[in-house]
Amino acid sequence: MEDCTSGEEDYYYSDRDSLDGLENDESDVQWVPPKGPTSKVITKESLLVAQREDLRRVMDLLSLREFHARTLLIHYRWDVERLFAVLVEKGSSFLFDEAGVTVVEKHDLDSSPFATVACNICMEDVPGTAVTKMECGHNFCNDCWTEHFIVKINEGQSKRIRCMAHKCNAICDEAVIRNLVRKRHPDLADKFDRFLLESYIEDNKMVKWCPSTPHCGNAIRVEDDEFCEVECSCGLQFCFSCLADAHSPCSCLMWELWTKKCRDESETVNWITVHTKPCPKCHKPVEKNGGCNLVSCICGQAFCWLCGGATGRDHTWSRISGHSCGRYKEDREKNAERAKRDLYRYMHYHSRYKAHTDSFKLESNLKETIREKVSNLEKKDSKLRDFSWVTNGLYRLFRSRRVLSYSYPFAFYMFGDDLFKDEMTNKEREIKQNLFEDQQQQLEANVEKLSKFVEEPFDQFAEDKVMQIRMQVINLCVITDNLCKKMYDCIENELLGSLQFGIHNIAPYQSKGIEKATELSVCWNPKAENTGKCPTPDYSPNEPGRPSGSGGSYESGCSSRNKRPRTGSLGSCTIDLNLPADVID
């Protein structure tokens, strides 16, 4: 399997020989190297270069100026491939009209100006040297242009500043805007540049800020699918779609509802609301422990359980002293039973979710223990020298435990009445729930077995017993990995895939765990590949506060990826356990 047999230097150590006989079904299939990382870390150093690369592609293809290319890309959310597809299918006229770009023939902007020009905005005669003509042919005095640009920048409209002329939709040249504003407000010109840079993140659905707190300054770009989980170079693992903690196989909506339910303890509040009444005097919740509807609070106040109104303390079979509120309503009993059932159901799923989450955190402490065990085994005179099975087993335990823990919130909403009440009949829900729970129980049983073997003091065992544990761990790695894949396949195809409204998407299962984004190279000029040097950007805007990130589909020639040496020992290398940030030491 991928995690136990990978030969990639960026992942775990090879133990392929020990898997003979476990992959008979695929023995005749030619092995294909796995695809490299498809997510990139965008730092503020690589932001400008990455953005300009996408701009250059559009400018070269359509023979456009930079601000026109930027306007097109902002409209298509910096999706260059989609932009090209629209160009091929609909033509350039449709492309420009849809994005609101007016490309006009260039007038002679360098012709000798008149001595004086009447500005149609301020209605003043100004020297020709103090007038700027835009690409669309309209000219106004520099003061009016500057005021127009300042207002638009302060309003946050830096990305698409249009000409001041009436009904003119032409986009103003960024260089003209920058030069005029910088003469009066240098800080505002830097703000304008920063807005243009940050549009590469803010308007790009495939690029998002890393949600780390405090912010690490990075953005993450994904290539294929926005419904995925990634790990930033700062170590934070998160869902790219909703920016919450990684939560598959829960959908983003399920995870949002689950965290809110756990945080607010809504079911407990619901139970208290149904089973207690506030005292009309001290307002503390009071539970009725008898059949009589005359209830007394510990503060001494008597009140009617049916309506909550204050009463006297005396009553007869027919009435309560000083009070009458009509007949008892039967639906109150039904509401109480429903609240009790919903609470018990929530407690069932929450207790199992929390049990596996707690086990996950406790098992994270095995890192140091495993290092000590392997170190003790290496000191022995043994034929066994490759201990990658320990690393792979520990990693697989974490990965499978994580999937198992999040499968319970998924089941809570998948088979409850909150989200899919009208999507399935009761019979369909029962069949699907049995199917899912069978797979869930199989995974749970094998994860517990794997945990047991990993925690064994195998450094104290004889060599033959160590070999037995080794084969058990390798076998369980394969089994749990397959069970995780089957569970995700069941969720995607049998459960969520069969629903009428496909609003629930989950990140695909990755055997190697959440992908670590690699840093995007800052080399964008193809000529730089021959020299081995990276060109310096033309300008570098000052970016106070949090820096920007970017995204695009072009890969540069200089690689910043660092390979880790392969070794058979745990003591001389970094063990990547794919742990969430809150349990990493």
C-alpha cells in the first residue's frame, strides 16, 4: 500500500519486501509513482512573481496590457484555464463583455499637448502638461484624476477603477493611477499596490490565507479541487473549503453544526428546557419529581407546573389555591420524550467521538516511546535492521484513529433528522445506516488491534516474536488503510452521492495523510532556469500587517523542495506523524 511501500523520499521508509503476499491482486499491475504535491505555500516573497506569471500568460495570448489582463483574471477568479476555455468557446468579444473590459484602439497619447485644455470635470483651463489622457481617449486635469483615484482607493475599488467620463467603462491604467496618487499620497499608492496584490488571494477560489493564529503570513494554493485538506508550512492542518480544522469524512456543514452543538451543549440546554421550569421568584430551574402539578422551589415559592405561574401553597383534587390555568396538554409529554431521545442519541455519538479523540491525543505520546524501543532494538545483535514498520504502524494508527473519530459526527447528521429528513425514507435510512455502521465497526476493531501491537514492549521480546509483531503491524496497516478507503467510498457514492441536493462534499481520503504544501518557487522567468538565478521583482509594495499569498496554474522552473534522507532508524531523522497542530510537541 502507499503508506507502507512508498519509495518517495518525502514520506515514510520502504518496507516493500515485507508485504509480499499481501498484494496478490495487484502483482501484475505496473507500479506507477504517486503524484507529487499539488498544493503550494505562497509567501509574500513569491506572491508578486506568481501573480505576474498568470498575468503574463493572458497578456501574451490576447495581446493585452497588464491592467486589462488583471481585470479579466479578477472576473474569472484568477482561473486561467477557465478564462482560456471561455475564449475558445465564446470568443474574445464575449470574454471582454462578460468581464466588463472595454478594449479600445489606442489613441496617440504621446502627441504634443495643447497649450491649455479645458477640463470637463472642474471646468477650469489648465496647461496641457497638467492633463492626462487615458487609453480610451478621454483627458482630464491631473488634479481631478488624482481626486477620483483617491476616492476609489479609499472605497476599496482599486481592482477596477474606471474612467471618469460619462458612460465610459474603460479601465484606467494602473501605472497612471500609481504615478498620480504617489505624488500626493505615497502611502495610498502603496495601499493601491497592496490591493492589487491581494486580489490574487481575495478573488481566487483556489488560493486562501492560512487560518493560523497568529497569522503565519502564508497563503495556500491548490491545483485540482477546493474540497481538500492541506497542511501549511507552519504546521497547521485545515480544510481548504471552510478553513476549519481538518474534519473529513464530515462535510463542512456537518462539522460546523457539530462544533456548535458541542460548544453550546445545545442538547443539554434542550433537555433542561423541557424537563425544568424557572421559578417565578428566583428564576432557578426546578425539576418536578412527583405527579402533583403544584411545585415548590427551594426559595419557598409555590407555582403551577403546567403554566409556571405563581400560586398559593394549598390545593384540592380539582384546583390549586389562587390559580387556574386550564387543562393539561398531551403534547408536553411527547416533547419531553422527544427531547430525551435526542439527548441520548447525541450522547451516544459524542461519547464515541470524544473517546477516539482522547485516544488520539494519548497515543501521540508514543513518539518518544517508539524512539526508545527502536534504539534498544538497534543495540541488540539482531538480523532485523529495518524498523520502518514501526513508523508506518504508528502513522497508520494516527491516520485511522482520526478518520474513525470524525466518522461519528458524520453518522449523527447523516442518519438523523437535522439535514436529510426528506431525502430518505425510513427504510432507506435503516439500510444505509446498517451498511455504514458495519464498516465503522470493522475499522474500529482493527484500529484497536493496531494500537495494541504498537504499544507492545517489543524491544524486550525475542527476535521471533518481534518478527510476528512486525507482520501483524504491516498486515493491520494494509487492512485499516483499505477499510478507510471503503468507508470514504461508501460515503461519497452510497450515502452523499445518492442525495438529491449535492451540497455536502468531503475531502478525498489520502493514504499518506493530509498533504503538505510545498513552497512555491520565486523564479518565474524561464530564462532564469539557465542561469540558476531568480530575478528580483520590479517593485515590492510595503505590506503592513498580514502579508499576501497568491495562486496560479503555472509551475516555475526553480524548485524549493528539500528532500529528506532515507534511513532505517528513527533516531536520526524527523518522524512525520501527521498530527494536528494541537498535539504536536
